Amino acid sequence: MSKKIKIRSVAFNLNDPDQAKMFEHASKRTNFSSYIKRLIQRDIEGGIHQNEEDVKPEEMSIDDEDKKFMKDFI
């Protein structure tokens, strides 16, 4: 049985300081493909959320200060 392999490329704009930093960090890895796959697996398993948009409402907690603030809008 032959292997069924798909390839995805990742482009980094080195003129963008954030992307250049990511590129430098990723370049320290000896196996870039494995590194990216581990990051994807961590994301699938519910890893750390980087953006609030990624957080499901049931995962959010509302403290008393937020409740006081929101009360004015209700």
C-alpha cells in the first residue's frame, strides 16, 4: 500500500517583526513538520486559547467586576 501524503507550506513574512520572531523560533526545531503537527494536536485537544474568539461561552468566567459593568447594559 502506498503512502498518502499531503503537504502544506507555511510562509513567513520576515519584514513583519512578529512573523520573523515565529520563523526564528520554529527554525530552532530540527523537525519542523513534527513541531507543527504537535501544535495542531495540542489545539485539537483543547490547548491554550490565544484569542478570546476561540473561547467557548461555557468556558468563560465572569467575575463580580464584569457583572457590575454589564448590569448597566441590561
